[in-house]
Amino acid sequence: MAKPIHSMIRVLDEARSVDFYRRALGLEVHDRLAFDSFTLVYLRAPEGPFELELTINHDRAEPYELGNGYGHFAVLVEDLAAEHARMSAADIECGPMREMTHGGKPMAKFFFITDPDGYKTEVLQRFGRFN
């Protein structure tokens, strides 16, 4: 069986992106590998081994076009309202908190944040389908 280990996004500014993911989600640099033309930065939460890989192409000066294929990265939190308040206080723009049902039953509680490169992260309450 395959085991998911990371998801990769291309970012323009390493420091800005590392700062965003540290402040917003508590992700820390687990590894950083510099090559001649690009750098890979692996961010990880203390709760698990899954990583977000940031790829920084050294010759890139223009922001990336996300196109219409990218969806979002998702994380679980214990207290959605507290995280929304914490991030808002840290000047991280948070979308509204929403609830989703399926078949008349509660399924998810969540909000979205957007990183400096335009990538969306869904912040989900540990609840319902997402435990």
C-alpha cells in the first residue's frame, strides 16, 4: 500500500512562506535541501510525519499562476473557533467559519486561509468525518 508523505507547492519567497505556515499552522522546517537552481523546504507539524514541501526555484521572479487545478491543503485542529481567533489576531486573513452537512447530518466545520502565493488551506475542526 502507498503511504502519503508530502504535498508540494511552488512558492516565490521562502522566508515569507515559512513564516506564514509557522504562524498560521505551527509547521516548522524539518529539512531544507539547497540545489543549484532550486531549494526544497519540508515543513512538518509535531503531530505527524506528513510534510508540506515548498519548492523555491531560484530564477523565478514572477508569481506562479495557480490555474484551475489546485484545490487546497487541509489540516485538523481541536478548537476551530480558537484557531480562527488566534490567526485573525496574528493578521492572517481567515475566511468565515462554515458548516457542511451530508444526508442531513453534520459532516464538517471549517474555514479557509490563503498563503502569500495564493494557495488555500482548509482548517477543519476535529469532528464528524474528520477525526
